[in-house]
Amino acid sequence: ELQGGLPTRATVEGIVNFLNAPVTYDGLKDVSETHPSIKSADLFPKMRSMKQQDLVDISMYILYQNFTIPEKWGGGKQYY
């Protein structure tokens, strides 16, 4: 459930915020050292070239997947 996260991850803006500075599901702990983000671009080189529009596009695709294949969404490699 994306809407249960704090801050919410059920919107494009919420996912973009997470990709900029990721925190745990309850919003209390910074997880940027273990999750690719703009904040940790020094640890994750691919994030260095990401622009805000790229993050918006990624976020929109994540939400699109949730609506088009909800039975597989979040299942990782077990479905592929």
C-alpha cells in the first residue's frame, strides 16, 4: 500500500520526493545510503545525471504499473 507511507508514495509528487531523499515507510529514518537517490548520488553514479523530469517520468511509470498489472506490482522477479 503506497498511501500508507509517510510521506505518501501514492502520488507522483510523493515518489519524486522519495527518489530525492528516501526515508523508511514510517518516514522516521533516512535510507539514502542503501537506496538510489539524488541525495546519495555520490554512492549511486546513475543518479548523478538524473534530472527532476526523469524522476517524474520514473514515478509516473511506477504508478502506471500499479494500475495496469496490480496482481504483479511489487512482486519483483518472481513474476518475470
